[in-house]
Amino acid sequence: MAIATTHVGSLPRGPELTPLLLARDHGEPYDAAAFDHVVQTAVDAAVAAQVAAGVTIVSDGELGKVGYSTYMIERLSGFGGHSERMSALDLAPLPELRTKLAHIMGSQDFTRASCIGEVKLVNLQPVKDDIRRFRTALDRHGEGTRAFMNAASPGLITAFQKNAFYPSHEAYLADLVTAMQPEYAAIVDAGFELQLDCPDLAMSRHTGYQEMDEAQFLATIEANVEALNAATADIAPEKMRMHVCWGNYEGPHDHDIPLERIIDIVLKARPATILFEAANPRHEHEWIVWRDAALPDHKILAPGLIDTCSNYLETPELIAQRIERFAAIVGADRVVASTDCGFGTFAGYGKIDPAVTWAKLRNLRAGADLAAARL
């Protein structure tokens, strides 16, 4: 049997597209037709490259978005201003490392809005444009290929766009559920698998929710999962995937909440496929947490088998060995070979060279084939 391969979604945007995305994000004038042409060209190239690399379940690379967690401010009302970024707890005492990382990975120049008013859907056209461009690229370069599109989960939005309006976190979530449902439905109705991005369930413990104690954090992410489930109540679990991570940056990560503290909450979420970090030095050992968990029979594990913070190129043999760990837990038919995180989470930000991105994905395919032959 073949083992499917995929990735978390975002791909490098390149020097032609990045300035256009940032200009639009900052509210600067831009030529809409020219923008659409540049994005379509980039999506075409990304789909063709994924297919050539042997990726089984491809995405549009989120190439029409400035970032995976802030793009919705152009689609929803209630957001405004710019909030200064809080340093992650592991990086806060390390100013020299923060400076080095900024030089290596680039600056995060996107708008960091807050929630300052009632959240409502005001513009669904951007997701329609994303769907149109992706469908066009698939028709040209990947006809018949399985495909997914990313969308921010309600909880993720609260972690990046701080609440400065609603009387409670739950009230903020309730309006996000209503506002984001049409985007989720549009993606599934277009024939794509829906990926809900959920780093709020892990990373936010030391970033966006860092002022909470652990009990408060766990209660908050429990509410976030309930909101995700409410927003996707009409979508079949097998048509959804979710990504959980601790942050796509090369820091110490010594404040990451352990997987065993959150796994029971993660497993309450409706999406059938779970993508998670399993390649980097802070989380590779947690395969034993998945081994020991009470996994529902319908859950599919999509472990990260290649690191998206390092230009080291993992060998097919290493990837195959990692796959075999998870196949021993749930069976090879319930494992999808994936990546720790995205390769371009924000425009202009990321460490992995584009050429290395495609080499890593080719090796992911080779490793999956090697594991399948042995299993």
C-alpha cells in the first residue's frame, strides 16, 4: 500500500509576491488585477512543484494570504489598530538570539490588529478568489490530486487578535464561530479538505496566552475546541484536518507545554486527521504519548517527519523509521507523512530556502515509499 504525503500548508511566497501581500495588508493602494495575476502564477508553480515532488495531498501554499493567522482582518469586521508583539517566553530573556533570528528569518511586518468591535463576516470574496485560483492550478497541473485549504480556527484568531471588545473570551469565540462558518463551508463545498490551523492549543501557552496559568490555559483551549466543533458541526470529520504546533521558529522551546497535558483536549476536536510536530528535538520523543493515548478509531495521524526550522535535509531512511513508529500505533493505513509546520507562515518570514523545501518534500515521498515497502 502507498503512504500518503502532505505538508502543513504554507509555502515560500517569493520576492515578487511578498511586497504585494504586505502592501495590501498595510492598506496601501494596489492593482487588484496585477495582484491576482501574480498570485495565480505563484499558485500554479506551487501546485506543479508539489506534484513533481510526489506530494499526495497538496495545497495552494496560502500564497494569497499575508499570513495564516492574521489574514481574516480583511474578511471580518471588528479588527483594527496594531498591537506590539509579545516575545515568546523562551525568547524573552535572550535578546541576542532574538536579533539573530530576525536577521535569519526576516521581520514580521504584517499588521497585528486587535478585536475592537463586533466581529461579523463582511467579505467572503477573498476565499472565493483563493478557491478559484487553486482550482485553476489543479486543473492545469494536478488534475485528480487530493487537495486541502487552510483556514484559521476560531481559537487561533483569539490568540493573535487580542480581545479588546468582548466581555469574555467565550463571547468573542461565539461571534467568530458564526463569522468563520461560511469560509469553512466554502472550502469543503469546493471539493477540498479543510485544514483548521490550531497552534492556539499548544504554542499559545508561551505566546498569545502566556499571561494565563496552566489551569486557565487548559480551560481556554477547551473552549476553543468547543468553538471549532460548533463552527464545523455540518462538516464530516473525514473532510477535515487540524494542525497543532508549538511555534515555527528556532528557539529553545523550553516553555512548550508537553503534549501529554493537552492531548485529551486535542482529541475532542472533530477533524479526523491530526497534524503535529514529531521531527524537531523538543517533540520527536512524544510519539510515545500518541502510543499511550486512547485514540478513537477514526483518527488519522499526520506526524511531522521533517523539520521546517532547519535546512538539514532528512534522509529517506530517517523518515521511514519515523513513519514506522506511528504505523506501529495505528496501522499504516492511518498514517499520513507530513511536516512539522509550514514553510512560509508569513510573507517575508522563514528560514528554509525554497530549493530545500522541495528537496525535503521529495525525500518525504521517498521515505514514505521506503516505509510502505517494509510495512
